[in-house]
Amino acid sequence: MYEIKMRVRFSDIGKDHKLRLYELPKIFQDSSIEHSESLGVGIPYLRPRNLAWLLTSWQLDIERVPVYNEELTIQTWPYDFKGAFGYRNYAMVDEAGEVIVKATAIWLHTDVAEMKPVKTSEEELLAYGFEPKLEMEYLPRKINLPSDMVEIDRMTIGRHYMDMYQHMNNAMYVDVAADYIPEEQDVKRIRVDYRKQFQAGDCVIVKCSQQGNQCFVAFYDDADEMHVSTEFTMSE
């Protein structure tokens, strides 16, 4: 298990003094990278080999969202590897030792020059090891979108959304999607399914559907191909 300590800062919060939703996958994503760096199998190891870990899905289960100036412990560890896939857990722990957010993510070990999966090497497997799987409900990667998804917006991907691989950063999809969910309701679960990357200058069509206490927001290209889908489950 890898741990980092952090405090919720002013730039992390919204008008309700709570951590903005997209900060959750951003914090967890960064903890993964830091963990890899601490083991010597991070970006300096991967990049000369044209390798990267690309995110394919998130599931974040939220007991409560932390607030301004709160001290947190972020924990992460891999719990399985299968071929090119790496399975990782995350926990956000408050000062009282309570786990307030649990998460699981599936990462794909990828040759970024050829954009194809590559089996994780023995060297990396030995560096990581793995820990027991976190106790939580594990839903499928695929999000079953409703048939009544309606176009509600169009946007052009700006350069400020890009990551080092020149794709829209994973956490930014949650940031954008959160603008289309009911503001007054508490989000208890976030799921994201990444299928295809967007790049700077791409036109994105945003579609949405509300089904009971669930809000679905998905991102399509101008050929109506779905690239990324999100699902937000609200408190009843």
C-alpha cells in the first residue's frame, strides 16, 4: 500500500466548501503515478519503452465529500494483474480513520506508439506486488446508457484539457460531466467508462439522461460515436 497525506485547499473546493467532484479521480490518479515513481517503474521507466498505463474505468463510492482544510490520507494499491490489465484500489481516509471514499480503477498497460495493449512485464509485477482487494461493491466496467440520451451541449476540446499524451485528461470528463447533474443532490457514486480519447480541437457532443436517482452524461464525436460515458448516482 502507498500513502500520501494532503489537506483540502481553497483551490480544491466549490461554493459549498466541499472538494469538487473531479478532484477525487484527480487525487487518486496522481497517487497511482506517485506510487509507480516510488517503485522505480513510473514515467522515467515507461516513457523510453513507449509504454504507459492508460485508464479504462473508474468506480468511486462516496460516503461523504471532504471539506475545506480537512486533513486526509490517500491510500492506493494494486490488487490484481491480468495480461495487460492492472486493477487498483483507492481509499480516502479522514482524520478519525474513517474511509470516506472507496474506489477501483482498471488500467491498461499500453504501447503508446502503436496504441496497443502490452502484457505487464515481470520486472513491473515484482516491483508492484499486490494487496487484498478492497471490500466494496464492484460493478461492471461498461455503463449501460439509457436509450433516451439527448444532446444538451457541444464543445471544442481546448489545450488546457490535455495531458502529457495529448489526450483529454481522465479527470476532466468528470469535471465537465458534473456541470450537467442536479446541483442540489449529493453524489454517492461516480462511474466512468473510457473507450476512445479526445484530442485538442475535437468537437464533442454531450448527451444526458436522468433516470430516477441516476444521471448519465456521455461524450460523442460528430460521427455519433461514443468515446466516454459517465454515471452519477445521487442520494435517494
